[in-house]
Amino acid sequence: MFRANASVKAMGQLSHIKLKPDFTVCRKLAGFHRLTVRWKSNTRPAPILMAAPVRALIDEQISIRGHFLPLHCPVTVHARMHSDEGDLWESFAHYYANESGALSLTRDPSVGGSYLGCEPMGLFWSMQPAPGEREGLRLRKKNVETPYVVHISLLEGHVSPSEGQSTELAAVTAERWYIAPGVKRIEINQNRLVGTLFIPPGPGPFPALLDLWGMGGGLQEYRSSLLASRGYVSFSLAYFGHKDLPGPLNRINVRDSYFKAAFHLLQDHPQVVSDRVGIIGLSFGCYLMLRIATKTGVKPSCLIGINGPAGSTVPLSDSDGRTEQFESFQKYWNFDDEGRVIFKEVSLPANILPENFVKLEKLDCPLMYIVGEDDLSASSIENADLIEESLRSASKGHLFTRLSYPGAGHLIEPPYSPNARASMWSIKPKKLITMWGGHPGPHAAAQEDAWKKMLDYLEKNLRS
């Protein structure tokens, strides 16, 4: 989506520059944003660090390379950035320059730090809150119209950047975006619907997706903006925990007709192909996705469910989908030794009230169900088994596709996003941290593979 290329001529000119020791040069080379180099010798070019492209969508890989290093020398590559809330996130990895004095994260293995092995995007998916930051952080983009600005530096020796001073040899800054140029962002607060609509650039019409999140509530835009950047009109819908929706904030107060209206908003939009509309849902949003497709009379073209239940995990207050307060049903909450809540057993099929299950035999469109096998927030494996068996019993097994990932947790998000194994769930009436699960390396691999297969699935079912 974004492209940047280094100027070979400009690179070559570096070797002819004669500077005194410890003099810092800052200049912009074509394809590089804020390149800083330090010279330590009058005869050898200073190390340089390059990232290409320096402006890219969050799901795009970038190439990070170093040049003009002493042969086989140890170096540390350090990445840091601030979240939209101002918290500092960072990662680092230890490398050795090769026999030519070069380094490539696409080719070379990390021997220590935040990750090990050859991981071209390891600096990004392994980021964690820096020491001293707030407890229980989870990285989520609040303002999709600004990028994450990542400062990447090349440090002398194998060091831990947070444990003392280090010598910076070179640096480059990269921008990571959730929205491509030309994508339109439209706030929706009409006919009692609350959400954000994203429309790809161009005349259209386009296929579309209704985007549903889980029990965290509020309005999350970053998946929808990225889907629009890939050519899909996407409507991220708030359904509880939002100031513009009927309260209280800790229960679902909207009816099935609310979700039906959201689907029709997409279907009736002039830039949408009306018979090419799907739904994607994470966690409780997965249950709502299944409910919409089997109960409200709408006909989605396909569904993508991520680590969610086949029935409501909260008692329903009526037959129209509204719920009791979430905290009213804590029978299956568990806590680890540190007092962190684990919601996994809440969604075990055996623990869901029979009247709360979706009538899966009524499903008439393809369903991709994504499972993180280390999910600590939902019983995803058991729910996938239930959905698959129910569809098979209804002679609809051909509609079901399962992607299952060992070591992945609950929050399977766009690729190269750092995973939060645990994060703050609530502050009032008391502080509560919840466990999501997932181990960094396997979870990162799952996100990358699942995103690619999701896009292929959408291409097949919404474009072909």
C-alpha cells in the first residue's frame, strides 16, 4: 500500500564523506524517515539503519537492515513507541553482523532479547510496556487516523536498553497505519445506530462487513479501518458500554432489531454490493454474529467468528436478545494465584443455559471459525466442536471451516500486533485483571496466518 525506495546514489555518497569522530549527521534519504548516523572513524563509513517501507499498513511487513558495521560485531536493535494513551512500549533483540558488516532482520536470527530466531517482524509483535508503565496495559489503536510512530535504533553491543546507558549507532523511524490513504471514515449516530463506517477509495460498489467486538464494550475501529484498506466497506458497531447507547453500561440493552438495522445500513448503502455483505465477530461478538445470521431474517454471505461462544454467556432478560447485568452471573469465574480472573469456563457449552444457544441448524452461509488453543477467556475449542457437530448433524458440515492455532490466545487480531496475555478488565467497583492467554511467538504466527486466510476467505465468498 505504501512504498519507499532507497537512493543508491545517495547511499554511495556516504562513503566519501569525511567527518570528525562523534559528529552526528541527520539527513533524509529517499525512502527513509529521520535517518541518524554516528561516525567514529575518518576512514570507515558510519553504521546506517534502514527500514523499507517507512510508511506501511499495520499488516504489511517492513525490511530492517543495517550496514557498515564491524565484521561479526554484536549489536542490539531496539524499538520503542507510544500508545495513543501515552504509554511507552518497547522491544529489543540481539544480533551479530555478518562477514560483510551487514545485518538483516529478514535473514538473521536474534540470539537474545524480546524474541529468538529469524523473525522479520519480531520487533513489532514482541513489544511490551516499558518498565514503570501502568499495570495491565493492552495495545489498542484509539485514533486510526494517526499512525504508530516507531523509533528503531541500532545499539552497540548486546544490551538491555532499560537497564542502563547504551551507545546509539544509527536510527530510523517507521510509521505503522491502520488506515490507507483515501479511506473514508464516517461516524454513524442515526436511527439509534452507533458506530463508524469505513469506505475504501474508489467508485465502488464494494463488498461489506459488519464488525462486532466483545464484552469490552465501547467502539473499536482499527479492524474495520484495516478491512476498508483492503477493499471492504466495514461498519464497526457499538452495542453496549457506549455513552450514546441506552444504559446501564454493563448490560446489552439493544434488541435484535438493532443488529438487523445495522446490517441493512450496509446492504442499502449505494457503495455496497447488496448481496455481498458478511459479518465478523470476536468473543461475545461471535455469538451475536451467529444470532444475527440465524434469528433476525438477514442473509449474510459469510461469517468469521474468532474465539466466541455458540450461545449467550450472560442470562437473557427477554427473547429479543437483551441481557441481565454481566456481573450477575459469576458462578463460573475462576481466579489464578495472582487474583486475575479467568472467564474460560463461563462459555463451556455445558455451562450455557439451554435457551441461550443459537439455533445453528438454521445457518445457511459459510462460517470460518478461528480457535486460539491457549484461549483463557473462552472455551473456544469446545464451542468449535459444538458448532461443527451441529452443522454436520443438519447436513451443513460443508459450510464450516476451522482454523486452530496451538499457543494462541483469545485476542487474535491483525498481524504484528503485540499480544496481551493479561490486561485490565475493570477498575471500578474494584480493580480486576483478566487472562486472555497466548504465548508471544505462537500467537504472532497465528495472527499472521489467520489474517491471510481471512482475506482469502473474504475474497472467495464476497468477491468471486
